[in-house]
Amino acid sequence: MKRILTVVAVAALIAGCGGGPGNRLSIATGGTTGVYYVYGGGLASQLSNNIANTQATASVTSASIENIKLLATGKADIGFSQSDTAADAVNGTGSFTEKQPVKALARIYDNYAHVVVAPGVTAEKVADLKGKTVSLGPPNSGTQVVARRMLEAAGLNPDSDISKQQLSINESVQAVKDGTIDAFVWVGGLPTAGVVDLATSKPDMKMLDTSDVLAGMQAKYGKQYVGLDIDMDVYKLTGSVKTVGIANVLLVPDSMNEQLAYDITRTLFEKKAELAKVHPEAEKLDRALAQQVEPVALHPGAARYFKENG
């Protein structure tokens, strides 16, 4: 890991000059079977092919919290994050002890909370997870932020009312297959490859309706949490599930060169069709919606792009 981070750090230092020749950009994403990683890989390819003298690569991370910390310390140049974690970052709250120096390029698509229950486990709502072995997502992930807030809204203490595990999406899927956990929380786009894999091998798995915890989450944390429906057809299962949704944003260090930020944003939208071939969530890119990143500020380069393009 130290060796990988060293390479990323060197890339970040080179890119820090911003917009000049020889940009090397590291994109902080998430786990390999999550949407961030797939989307980030597609974005890396488009940036490399469409911005002169630029080489971009996607890096595996624990996602939102880690991504923001990598941006703030110069070890990554672009990072995916959930908007709730990004809000905590710029306000210096939650997982962050001080305000983080990041700005947004765009809101890109919405994440869906998946509360996946292993076959044979009795649970119909979040509160029913009391006493069960549940993975809340890896440390420093946006999934864990949402998972803890969901449990608290259901009246559960995440540290004492469940047997808490902190597994990645890959590890969570394998743990359900192995019968070592009762349930896991994953917050991501549709479809998530890891959940597709689990639904294929364990079609009797189920996903909980989490709509009953939404009001409590909104009351404490604001309207950034919304109600969304998961059409289970994306996992080749039947029906739909009501759940909690949260927007995703693409972040960069606030020190990024304005022209480079402009070029990244331009490429993101101009190559929407190519990105959608990599993952369907890219179809949701919309210039008007993309500017809704509050309380994070738009990077001046991104703001200039949106101004020039209506």
C-alpha cells in the first residue's frame, strides 16, 4: 500500500502544476466491484484520450472519506464522493476534524442504499437487524456514514446493537456466500457488480425497505437524503424496493489549475456517451443538475464550463 500511495503522490505532484504538459492524474474511486471504480476507469480513459499530454489512472480506495483525504493531502487529483460526506468535509464535521480544501466539478448521479439480507435471515426493516452480524462497509467509506445514520434513525446503536463488521463490497458479498454475516449495507449506483454477482448465486437474498428511516435522517442531517426506488430488475430479481438515496459528486483539490478543471469537466460531459458504455449511471449526467453541489463550492474551472455551456 505504501508503494502504491507513493506512486500516486508523485503523480499528484506532477499534476499539481496543472494544465501544463505531462499531467498525470490519479482518480480516487472505490472497491473494484462498485460503480465508482468502473466509472472512474472510464473517465480515466477519456481524460487520457482527450486532454493533451495527460495520463489518468483510476485507483482502488475505500471511497468517499478516504478519497477526500487523498485529495486534501495531494495524493489524488480527482475523487468520487457522496454529497453527505463532501458536506461534512467542507464544514469540518463528521469524519473530519477541520475543513477540507476541496471543490466540486459536478454532481454526477445518485447512490442507492442497499441493505442486503442473507438467505434464511429474518428481517423486514432496518430495526430488525438488532443482534445480527452486519457489515456497515469499510472504514473511511461513505457507505459506513450512511449505514450508521440509518441504524441510528431506526433506534439502534451501530456499535452495540449489532455485531459490527467493516467489510468492502467484495468482502461483504463473499461473507454472505460463506454464511459468516447476516446482512450488509452498500451504498452505490445501479447496478453494482458485486450485488449482481450475489443475486445471481443467491437469488433468494433480499433487500430491505429502508423508507421508514428517511424522515429521521432528514430531520438530523437535512434534505440531502431522499427517497428512491430500486427496480430489482437491475439485479434480475422481481419487484422494487424503497430506499434512501444520496447524490454523488466529483471533487478536486481547490488548488487545481482552472484550465485543467475546465478541461476535465468539459471531457466529462462531451464524452457522456462513451462513459455510458462503460457504466449506465453516466447516462444521468445533466449540466443543469450537475451544478447542484451545495454546500461544496464549484471549482472556478467547472463554473466557467457551465457558464459557457448554458
